[in-house]
Amino acid sequence: MSAFNFDLSFVDVSSKGDIYNYKSIKYDIKPDVCVYPSNIKTPDRCDVTQAEMMVEFKWNRGDDPFSTSSSASSFIMSSQQARDTMGQITAYASAQLGAQWRTHAYQILIIKNYARLIRWDHEGFIVTEPIFYRESPALIDFFRRYNVAPHAMRGHDETVSRVTSRYLRLITTVRQKLGLPSNARIFQITMKDADGSDLTYLVPAPVATGLSPIGRNTRGFSAYDTKGDHRVLLPDIIPEGDVYKRLNEKHVRHVATCLASGDVLGGSNAHTTQTGRFKDAPWAHPTGAILIAYVHYRLVLNIVATPITSFVSSRQVVEVVRDALIAHQDAYENCDILHRDLSVGNIMVHENEGILIDWDLAKSTRDSGPRQITRTGTWQFMSARLVANMNTPHDFQDDMESTLYVILWIMFIFTVSCISDAERSHFLHTTLDPEQVQGLGGSGKANFLQSKSSITSTTPLFKGRPALDALVQQLQKTFSARYIPSMKEAEENVRLAKLHLHDPIVEMALQDNLVAIKLDGLEAMKSHEGVINIFNTHLDWEEGWLDADSPDPQRILVEDHKELKEFYMSKTNWWLWSDLRPVSKRKRNDDDSEDE
């Protein structure tokens, strides 16, 4: 490429993967070539924090993840070779978009004698037809145009800058306040507050986490408020500032206060995803996928909380989930707002108080407009009803049911239980994280709630925490009410029997009666108060908890071809979710090629 005098450096990194970000990404980032800007000290290996784009070479046409047939039902190939390649390039896009301040990114995939250009943003990706670079100048023309393109057109977020001279003196203070190493890179972001005044925040470099590059891509980080001289939380998200305004005006408990918020401005449509604009273009292969456009948005919250998975005890986990449910109740009853995503990633801890965050999926209960075209929430914590039927309207009882799955997920992964590794892993994979078939997750959760699961026969389920066992059993019974078939005549008989609860025989007969369980559960779920009371009753059982049982990660068994995803971090279900597991390099030689 030196013959073309590009201001770009092309570095062979095929044997030198990224070693700077492996702690946060947790899978190998080892493309064949990294393209770097020429105005930096060019790394001799892959560094996703500085790469302009990544290039991957394949020598077998079977490795191409995209179909060349216009009549194919899907342009994503289903072979294992193709899926492996798809996983690789998705992982690279995830790492680059996560580790840089970017709106979009480009990749090049070269399959033997042709190339494909790929443009990624958080709405999806666009891929070209094969470019036979020996006959067509299109590939060189792309680099020629990219070489002179403005930074925003290349995908860089120009609303983030290096620290200006005015704030250079604060860099050491910022690193100390935010608990950063002495060599941490610091950037500057300016936003508007409610009255239009400028607010300047100094923030660390973003950290890639391995999330899918497609989706809402919420990422929050500690920031230094230059005006207030204190730490704040600054998430990069889609709009939720208006929701926080309503929550704060109504004094909703257990939520943060929003200090500033707004769309990120910069260039024409630079911070709006573009993929969906081209889905109906004459040249576009119809995929049937639902594309959702996103607008880049930032808000500033007044506290910096810690994840719920950093708990000090099991009891604290339950207290924090209870607090999140109180926040959910206040928002629902006082603001007519339904959160719709009670999950591990959205429940935080601040000074021993639970904080419910990420209100960007929230919906006004007074909104009579058309329903959203996709299910909302985090798959592993969705109610059994939503998992089994993708067209079911989301209600507040679905979110209450999610609290049970949050508790189980944390307790099984981070604390000692009385079941085997195999039983625990099977429950996580088949009940909390079932495989999707055309968007449906089966009846695993409903079966669990109705005691049709192997773990429900284990007593106790958790070591040394009878209050936790009792809480799980009571929530399980309560939430099962919506899944027990209705039997009108039997229900009337139970109602009559309840008039004689002073009789021990009647009381014993009703204890495990499905109809009685259904009626009691439906009564408790009429409002938040019934479920919150269940939490409080078991939290008040002082002797039923251990004093300090901090996180103790448990062994999770997985199949050889599938890794356990950090699924509490994902946000939305997608028809296409590429496996981000590491894929080893294929040996390259002429014998591995196909006939042209």
C-alpha cells in the first residue's frame, strides 16, 4: 500500500493479537491486518483502541459468511466455517466500537480472490457484494476515499476530544478521583445542563466489554465534573433523560438524579445509526430482520454505584433487589412508567441502597400508541410468559417475576448451593438462558415455577441460608399463579374452604393445593405491595442469613462448542446473535483453497 502514499499504516498482526484489552474483552482479538493512522506511533501488534479498521483474510470460499446468491432465503450462511468467520468479524467490530469513541466502523474481509467491505453501527451492518480486486479498482478506491475522509465520516465521535489546555492541570486530580492508573488516558466531553449552560466532564478512555456491536450498547463510566469537583456517572445511551426528570419530580425512591442529558450533536446524522436507511435499497438482500435506529445520547447521574454482583452478603442482594422493586412500584404508581427490564445489569448498589438504572426501555402506561415491534428486556430475566410468547404485552407483573430470576442467577453463579455443578449449569442454560427457536424460549421457566424442575426437589437449595430458601420457594409459588390452568368450579370450592382456615385439617389440605396456590398468588400479584411484603418478611428473619457471604464464583459447565455468555450485560434479543467465542486461525496454504 506504500505505493499509494496513504496516510495510513498497514500492519501484519496475524500472530500478534491485542494484549492491551484482553482483561475486559475475554476473547482473542487477532485480525490479520490492523490499519492505523500515520500520525501516531504505530503499534507492532493489534491494538483495538487505536486501529482505524481491521482486515481478515480467508483462503477458502467456504469461510465466507455471506451468500452470493440473490435467491437465498438468508444472506448469512449456516455452515460451521461461515459461522466461525461471522463470529470473528463480529468480535472485532464489538471490540473496536467498545474500545473507541465511535459512531461506526469499517472492516475488510478478503476471501481468496475477492474482498467484502463491511460497515458496522449499533443498528446492524452493511456488507458489499464480492469485489474481485484483481479486475476492479473498487478496493483501492475505497482506501483512497477513506484516506481523505473527515474523522466523523470514518466513524470517530468528534464530540469527544483530548483535554484542552484549560483543564490539563486537572488530569492528575481526575486520575486520583476516579481511581485510575497514573498513565490512564483522559478525554473531555462538553454537554448542556437544563438551563443551557456548558458542563464539562473529564472521562477515561472507554473499555471494550465484549457486548454485541448491535443494540442499545449502554455503557456507563465514572466522570469528573469540572464544575462541581466530584465524581458522577456518565452513561452513553439512547434517550432517558425525560424519564429521569419525571422520576425525580415525583421523588421516586431508589433512583439516581439526572444532572444533565441530551442528544449528542455532531455533523449531519453523525450520531444516528444509518444501517436501516438502506434495507429497502434495490441492491439490498431482504433479510426480514427488524432494524431499530438509534440516536446517540448522553446523560449525567449524580452517583457512581457498584454492580449488584459486588455484594457483601446474600441478604444484601435480596435487600437491593427489594429496593429496585420499590423504585419500580413508585415509577409505576406515581409516574405511570413501566421499567420493563429488571435484570442483573440494571440493579446497582450505592451506600448499601439498591438503585434501579437504565430506564431507556421504560414505557408510559398511558401510551395507547402502537406497541414496540420487538420484545423488551434481558432474555435471561424475562418472565416465563414473555419468553414463551413474543407478542404478549409486557406488564408490571412480568417485571416482578424477573426479580426471582435475578436472585437465582446471582446465587447460583456467585454463591455455594446444595446442587451439583451439572445441575446448576443445566438450570442456568435451560431455564434462565434457553436457546431461542424463532424467538421463543419454551416452557422451562413456567415448569420451574410450577415445581416441574429437578432443582425444586432439593432442600435446602442454598447452604446456611434458610431465609433465602424460603424466599425463593414463596416467590416461586406466587409467580406460578399465572401459569396454573384455571378451574372455575375448584376455585369456588377453595374460596369456600378458606372461610374455615382455623381448622388445621383444612389449612393442611390447602397448603399444596394448586388452586389455592393460584388464588393466593394472583392476590399477592395484584400490586407491588404483596410481593414487597414477601421480601420484607424473609429479610426480617435475622437467623436465616449468613453474616458475610461475599461473591464466590462457582464452576459453570458448558458444552465444548458454546461458552457461557455474560448474559446479564446484554440488553435486547436479536434474530442474529453471532457467537463471540475465540476462533483459532486456520492454517493457510494452497491446499486449503477451492477451485476458482
